[in-house]
Amino acid sequence: MEEYVSAAWAQLVSQRENLLSGWEKDIAQGNALERLRAAQMKELTEKYPDWFQVAKNTRMVIGEIIIGGDKGCEILFMDGVRLVTD
């Protein structure tokens, strides 16, 4: 499972530039929880490009993990981003 989470985090970090505008919108206009989650994701993806650096913060960023057998794993991050890993 750690490999799946690490791969999803790498995808998230690589897509960071595309996600920034959504996070910034949530920070400015979202409800309290959306503001918090967006700020966390923005900060953590900038500070910790490698999952093993951010692993101690797992409870803050991962909302759900669905393991799909041969199909890999689907990870829902707390800010709503959903990624599938092989």
C-alpha cells in the first residue's frame, strides 16, 4: 500500500501547478474545512515532494484508499483530488 500512496503523491506533486488555482480559490472562498485542506495541500506539496517526507502527516492528507486488486489503488486526498495508481 505504501507504494500506491507514494505513487499517488508523486502524481499529485507533478500536477501541483494545475491544482494551485483550485486550492487558492478554496483558501479564499471555501468554508473553514475547505480552506484548511487546501492550505495544507498547497503547503505540503511544496515542502515535501517525496511521500516519505510527508508520511508522518498522512492523516492530514488522505481521506480514502480503495484497493482494486490487479487494477492498482484509488486514493482520495482530503482536498477532493482523486488519483488512480497502477
